Amino acid sequence: MSSVDSPRESWATRLGFIFAAVGSAVGLGNVWRFPFQVGQEGGGAFLLIYLLFIVLVGFPAMLVEFVAGRYTERNPVGALKQLGTGLWEYVGWIFVVTGFVILSYYSVVAGWTIRYAVLGLQDGYLADVEAAEAQFGSLAVGLEAIVLHALFMAVVVTVVAFGVERGIELAVKVLVPAIIVIAVGMAIYAFTLEGAGEAYVYYLAPDLEVLADDWRSIVPAAAGQAFFTLSLGMGVMLTYASYLQEDRNLATDGAIIIGFDTAIAFIVGLIVFPVLFTAGVDPAAPGPGAIFVSLAAAFGDLTLGWLVGAVFFATVAVAALSSAISLLEVLVSYLIDERGIGRVPATVALGGGLFVLGIPSALDLVLLDLFDGFADQILLVLGGLLLSVLVGWRRSDLAITELELGIGDLGPYGDAWIWAVRIPVIAALLVALTLGVLGYIEFLQDDFWPWIQEL
């Protein structure tokens, strides 16, 4: 049975849609992933390329997902079946698989943020980096990590089970303003720290020599981060747009969403790097545990650092919740649209499956890296690339017509958008995908295979 003929949910207000999309974008991608990507990839050099990807690739690609979602009023699988023929009909599965993989380990990382928020209120943070690293190693994996993973997933399931209007929309109207207010307040606090000046130079002044030497690493990392933080390539924006009415200006909404997301990511950098430089902690400390080691150690070295750290990690947890809600909704919408399964049983079943898939990431960080690298540098970019090819080259007339609904005649601007999708977006994604695949192969050879051999 399919639910094609059943009434489809929709957003109650424009603000609800924007907050939901911003909430999806403003999550762990901004607060967990962004700082350690900036640190690993050379500070301002990475920031420059990342911002270029946001403007030149992220915005046109977001409009691609918007028009595909609103035109078809379907989930990614149903949308691609409607838009394409032959093998194109199966492209939507990439989005579903991507969302499933990401949310499985995303929930584990979100569990860490809960634990670290509580840690600040209990014992405070360890100022010594080596001690903080050992502490993270004990907290990030094991039974406690699995329990927190289950707790976080249960909260996400509860919100999504209530539906688009009564669950997701109500939740994000509280979560998103809270994230913005707290982030701005913490950035003002960070400005007063002793190491703020040095941090701003590192963060805001691109080192062109670093860019010239490390562009093979910086480009795929920036592309993956741009897609990750904007929730592109995983079907979120496509799914959220499927609940929209035809009179909405997709270009304006997209610009607002990207503006909020990029501003908050930027603000997070203004928080994290002054804290690190003030405490004398290396911002280039690698790995997914960077903010839980380097930043936690920096909080341990600050006056009232336990309180600042608790607020920071609680904010990260809230941001993670807003994003996780959107990822789960993509998967739930597939079961509702294509399989005719009710929202509550679909949500509960998927939550259980995601919990099980996330257990390996809660047992060993190498496995978390395995999932993250595959989803971020390969699946996200591949999904965005294929959808851009389909919409830009095969369904361009339909795409322009759909974009004009709620805007009016675009004239040459419609063609300019399509050609932006056809050439710079697709070219950038092809380069990023190629480099991402090569980088992932390197990870498998240098990190994953030795780990397998040690078992």
C-alpha cells in the first residue's frame, strides 16, 4: 500500500520552514565538525575555500533540492522516480543511505556533547591536554557512550513521531533561537580573552602558502563540510521543500537559510579559537574528538571554564538535536510516502535501526571515522552531483518553471542559475568527489587496515 493519496503534511508557517531548515543546517556540522576541519586544514586557508563553496556551490545546489522537493512533493526516492527514468530513478536511494549512515554516528557524537555538558557541572574539565585526551578516550566509547546514544536517539524519535507541524516545527521554533542567542553571547565572551587577537589572525587571515601546499586536502574537506553543514546531499532540503506551498520564494528562503547557517558556523570559530589560543592549545589537533579534547582542556584552564564549557557543550547538544530531527524526517518520509507506513511505527522502527547501526561507532573511534569519511566525502558529494546533473541538464526547463513560482519571471537569471549548476557546481563536485575518494582510500590503507590487522 502507498500513502500517495493520503493528505500530505505541510508547514504551518513560513517561519517554521525556515527555522526547520536552519536548524537542520545549524547542527554538529557547525559546532563539532567545523572547528576541527578549520584546525586540521590550515585555519583561514580552509575558511576561504569553504566560504567560496558555500556561495558558488552550496546556494545553487540548495535551490536544486528545493525545486525537486516542491515540484514532486515526495521524499528523495519518490522524487527521483518522478523526475528521472532508467537508472536515474535509483539515485534517491543515495540520499536515504547517506542520511541513515550519518545519523547513526551523529547520534553517538551528540551523546558525547550531553556527557561533556554534565561533566562541566560535575567535576569540571582537565586542563592538561594529555589527561583530557585520556578522559575523552574513556568517555567516547563503551557502555556509557551507547546509553547516551540511545537517549539522544529516543528524544529525536519522540519529536519526529509528532509530525511536521506539531513535532518538528514546534521544536525548532525553540531550539534555533536558543542556539543563536547563546552562540552570540559566547562569542562576545571569547572576544575578551587574552588570546583572541592571535586567534583571529589564524582564523580570518588565509595563508596562501598553506593553500598552495595543501589544496588537495583542503578542497574536498571544504566541499564536504559545505554540503554537510547545509544538509545537502542527504535529502533534507529536498524533503523539507516537499512540504512547501507553491507561493514560496525559494531563492529568498534559500539565501536566508544559508546566511544564518554560515553566520553561526563563523561565530562558532570566533568562540572556539580564542579559547584554544588563550589556553595555549594547538588548534590543529586532529580527529573527531578535537573539541572534546583540545577545547575541553582549554576550558579547564580558564576561570569559570567549567561553566562556560557546560553552556557550550549544552548548546552543541541542542544544535545536534535540531539537525538529527531533519535527518530522521528524510527516512520517515520515505516509509510514509513509498510504503504507506504510519508516522509513529515508521519513526520508532527507524530509530531502533539507527541505534543498532550506531553501536560500532560507540565502541571504537576508527569505526566512526570509517562511517564519517564515507558519508561526508563520498556519499554527500555523490548525491549532490547526480541530482545537479539530472536537474541541470535533463530537467532544466521544469526546474526554472518551478523556481519562478512565488518569484515571477526570472528572465536571464533563471538561465544563469541553471548554467551555474551545469558548470561550476558539477565541476567542483566532480573534483571534490575524486579527491574525496582518494582520501578515503588513503584512510583505509593507513588507519583502517592496520586496525583490522590488530584485531
